[in-house]
Amino acid sequence: MYKPVFNLFILINILFTVSCSPVNDYLNKGVIKEKESEKVNIDLLATPSIQEINKEEVMVAKSPIIKNEISKKIEVILPKYSKTEITKSLINSFELSIYKKEIKNISLNINHYNDLNELNEIMLSKTEPGKIFIGTLNSDATKIVQNYCEKDIIFFSFAPDKNLAKDCVYLINFFPEDDLTALFNFFPEDSKITLLFPENYYGYNINNIIDSIASESKSILINRASYKEDLTNAREAIKELGKYELRKYELDRQKKILETKNDEDSRKALKKIKKFETLGDVDFTHLILPDYSIRLLEIAPLLPFYDVDPDKVQFVGTGVWDDKVFFDEPSLQGAIFSGIEEFNRKDFFDDYEYIHNEKPLRTATIPYDLTGLISYIIDKKMNTQEVHDFLEKGDVKFDGIDGKFYFLNKIIFRELDILQIKDGEAKKLF
């Protein structure tokens, strides 16, 4: 049936070469049609489409004029983590992409390294002109790779640091800039935005980049607060953001005034405000909460508890909310976040879970799409210079299972939708 066929296919079509020691550990085959002079339709889901990008917004990095044809032998280089589920999920995704898209022009060699010295040894032994490399998950490792760009290679890295996108290195991670850009483009004009973020790498990154994105929008960022990962100060952060103590003080003050009066209107007003925790509304229209895991399920209910009313304030998330575990949380009903509707990835998720008896990590879609793109490049017999020109000229968008994407200054950029949580689902708003 399906699994045996899959396994046989993989044994025949994929060569795995593991450096150091083995460990267990993203596109349908690209269809292309040429239209007009330099406009290209590339559908990595087998549905042709094209959108032109404003060339004036794209800075084309000049690469040396070297014409080494791209090798069919692709080197995947990943670290040996104590938690192997990350690298395992990525490799499984490569395999699934090759099987589902019937890709026969790629040989994947899987390499693992323990430290930067081993990474350097792998690069020394594997580097040759025209080679495509995929891998490295952090910045330090990607800096090692950059030393080999002069050897006329192409490297796709999962590193999160955008400053590393140069020379032969293309970054293919999920970047929060894409999320914030989509959100601020969606916010109504003159929206008042506030940010509540966790004190971790992801939260600090959001906090660092949000000002520049907000400044280009028609909304205004009016306030922000942070909380520790263990949530020990989460209540204080929420109360500060929503001016809870000030609004509670105003409620108590009004109660005392009304209690001194004996007329009927005052007695009715007093009875009414005794039902409230605070008096007055918060001074923002949207609250961005870029958090995930159990923390999101714990902090989201605290917001209405401290009178940040989801009926009056739009709760907003980033792509890290793209998990069904959050969709049944009562305090998040009506909330929005940036992402792509699940049906785009449903077949991938279903196939992956059927074959491997486990759900893939969210990042597993990246190698699935990337494999199709590389297959297309090899089919066209491109040399390295042509690959640089192709990826950087800016008038091509690719259709992947995570939506349309393209490369801008060697960094992947995704066009995201705005999804709304309701009744256990997340549906596209527009």
C-alpha cells in the first residue's frame, strides 16, 4: 500500500550520506509556463499563477560571473540536537516532497555535525562549484558557511538573523516581519496599537522590529509591556498596559461620590457601577500578543479578567498562533492572526502523519516547498549565476503550501492572510 511504496521509492531515489554519526532526524514539483518577456509562472502546487513585484523595491545583489551548472547532488547539513525532532521533521519533509512530487533529478545527502569544527570539515569535503547546500539552523553555523561562498555554491539557511543574507546565503525561515507587515496593512486607519510580549528571543525580536513597521502604516503604536516567561509578572504587565489601577481608582472615587447622594438617579447609578471592576475603557483598539505554547492559554484569559475587554479590543497574534490548540480558547474567540488557511497544507499534514505516525513541526513546510524550487532550477539546467539572477530579479512569485513567496535581498518573503479564530477554526478574513 502507501507506506511500502513510499519506502521503496525513497530507497531507490534518495542517497543518504551521513557524516559523523547518524541520527533520527520544504514545493509540489514545480510547473512553469513562460509568459511575455521576463514574466514567469511557477506553481509549486501545480496551479500556475504569477504576480509581478515592483522592481524598484528590490535591491539585486551582484554575484560574480561564474557559470558552473547546478549539481543534482544536494547537501543537507543539520546539527545533532539532543532533541532530534527538529532535524527529523525537516528530513522527513524532504523525503515526502520528493515522493509526492515524483522528483527524480535530485540526490539528497544528509550530513550531521556536533560542533562548528565538524561543520567546517563537512564544508571542506563537500564544497565544489555548483553545489546547493541546505541547512544550518543558527547564526554561528551560517557564518561558517559564508566563508565558502567564493567557491561558487548556493546555500539555503534556516538561520533567523537577516544580516546573514548575503553572497551565496539565502534565508528561508519564518520571519516575524512578514507577520507584522500583514497585520499593520490590515489594521483600520488611525488604529491604536499596543504590544504585550514575552521576555524571550521571539518577544524581544518582535519588540525590536515593530516600530519601523508601525511607522510605515496608518496606525499608531501607543504603548507596550513585557512579562517573564514564567508569567510571574504577567498580571502586573496586563494591569499596567490597561491602566487597571487608575481605572479601578476612578471607579472607587465615583462610588464614594454617589454614596453621598440620596436621589433616585444616584442610587441607580451606584447600583450599576458596583457591577464593574473598573471605570472607563482602555486607550487602545488592538492588542498584539506574540506568544504561543501553554503561556498563551494562560495569559489570554487574564486579559478580560483585568478588564481588557475582547468585545472592545481586538486581540491580535502572529504566525505562532497557527495551532488548533488555541482555537477553542474562549478568550481568543474573534481574535485575529497572520497566516495561511490550513487547507493549503492539509494534504501535506495528512500524508506526513500517515507515514510517520506523528504530526510534523510547523517549520516542516519549508523544506517541502524548497525541494520543488530546487528541482525546477535543476530541470532548467541553470548555472549558479543564473540561479542568483532568477531568485533576485524580483518579478517571480512562487506558490507553496504556505502561500505565495519570493526572495527580497536573499531573504524569503511570504504574503500572508489575516485569519480569525471562531468556533474552533481559523478562517481567512479577506
